[in-house]
Amino acid sequence: MTGRYHVAMRNVAGLLLAALVVGAAPMRRSTTDPIQVNVKLSEWKVELSQATVTAGAVTFAITNAGSIPHAVEVEGNGIEQEAAVIQPGATAALTVTLKPGTYDVYCPVGQDSHKKLGMDTRLKVVSATSPARPGYGASAPEAGRASAEPVRAIRVTGGGPVIQILPGAFPFPDSAAPILEQFGDEREGLESQVKNGPYSNNVAPISGSFTFTARDKGAVRDSVEGVADFTTQDGARWNLVLDRVQTKDVPHHPRFGGVILGLYYHGNTGVHTPLVPTINSAVALWAFGHLSRNGTRVTDDAMVRVMLLSRTRRAGDFALACWDCAKNKLDELQLQILPGPGEPKFDAPGGFLFVNWEQSSSRKPAS
């Protein structure tokens, strides 16, 4: 091979390399030509195909890859635009003209309940002279932002009349019917509870006390400690000691390390069961507990649901009084106890325990 051929080949290779480099550079676009950002929704996160785009028209191509309905809202710098609710497996598009700045991209379903559960990320918009960075999964940096937040905690004390909720018919079947359509494989089981389940107006006045402290530390580091003592309608004395948070997440039952402070739940929110009115909770958590009946240990792995929520029941007969109860006073303390995985039902009506303290209070605990 001659030296002249070597030089010629190097020149051709250099030209090809230069062409590839030029081709790889981000192309300028007209502000009237939308750039596309793919958005993937699931329980419970929002993922963007790009974390940064240039200013101008942006089309959000949205896919709901989750198992329940979601939506997308873009907010910031005077902009607040929202796509309609998207059913599982469906797609939608939202085009917004964005100025340079930072925007929240989140799911607003359930009065922002889905947002509080983690479906929130950020999109940075830069001027046309600044390059945009590609890369799927823009939710990841937000996790660091959340983990940097200080530990939040709440101390709750049960008060007022105490009632035991017994199995019976759910009083709002017509309101819950359209929401049940969204629950897939769980729908049949939930529909059976409309006729005879734990969310009923069949209640009995009882007595007892319940105090606990819950700490929202993020991820799987949440904690709870508390004790409940109560006597049920059959005269049995129950003791529950809470010392472990349940961290495993399952569809429609977000636990997120167990402790969530300040969230809209149930009813028409698409979060947890629709067979409870829509409520606002000061604290909600799943936990494991040590449960005893008349001084004898029943289980060390009782599955426990605790909520300090907006009032759902009226004074006197304690019947469910509203379908959307989110604006009511937060003083109803709910304790639901179920057998642990693979364990037999409890010696109680329906095999479960469901107790409400109707005039409860909360405060920030001493550090």
C-alpha cells in the first residue's frame, strides 16, 4: 500500500468522522415545532425520556403503564396544564409551550394523592442556545431530593367514644360502583364486601385506649411504636403492641415504608379501597403487631392498618355520614387488625378487628 493511499484513506476517514460528529449534535428546532418527551406513569412514579429540553412547544407523549388510572399535570412559571385521566394501558398527549425554567410534572389524581405517593418529577427547560440532555428515568434525581428532607413524626392519642365496626353492607354502593371498574383482579373481592364487609354501619359501642408515635423517614426506614388496649362487644380484652412498619407494597395498597403523613385516600382517589369514603389523613400506616386476647398471645405478625383521618361517622349512631369526607375535622382514629399471612381468622365477627376512636388528637412528639 502506497503512502499516497494512506493519506487519502485518512482524509476520507476524517471526513466521515466529522460528518458523524456533526450528525450527533442536537439539532436546533423552531419554537413552533414541538419536541416530544415520553412520559411513563406507574405506581408510584413518573419517568421522563428527557430531564432537560429547550424552550418552546413540548408534546408530552404519555403512557399509563400502571394498573390504575393516572394523569399528568405540568406546573411552573405561570403554567398549569393537565391531561385528562388516562386508563391503565392507554396513551394520551399534552402539548404545552414552556419558557426557560423548572417545571413539576406530576399525577394530580386523588387531589394530588398520587403526587404525594411519589408520582412527581421535574423537567428543566433551557434556552435554545443550551443543549438538552437525553436520558430516560428523570424520576431518579427526585428520590435524592426527598431523602434529604428532615424526619417528620406524629404522636396520636385516641379519644372520645370508641366503636367496633362489625361486618355488614357498605352504604354507598352506587358511589363506589364506577371506581370498582378500575380495580382489575381485586374487583370481585371488593364487590363481595359491598354486601357484607368491614366497611359498614353495623357498629357497637365499646371501650379502650390507643396511643402511638409514627416517624416518616423515607424509603424503608419508617418506624412506629404504640399500644392499643380495648374490649370488644363480646367482652374479650385485646392488647396490641406495634413495633414494626410493613414495607412491602402491593397494588392499590401503597405502603412506602409504611408511614405517610398528609394524604387523601380511599373513595374516588384511586388509592386503596373505594369502599371507604374519600378522606384526608393526618397519618396513615401499615404495620405488624403483637396481638393478645384475654392475656393469651394470638399472633406476633398481625397486619395492622392505622389512620388518623377526617371524620366519616356522625355522632350518636356512628353511621357513615358522607361519601367525600375530606374537608371534615381530622379526629377519627381508625385501627384495623387482620391475621398475618397464612394465619387463621381471629375469634371475632368476620375474623378481623376494626375499632374507631371518634375524638382523637395529634401533636408533634418530643425529639
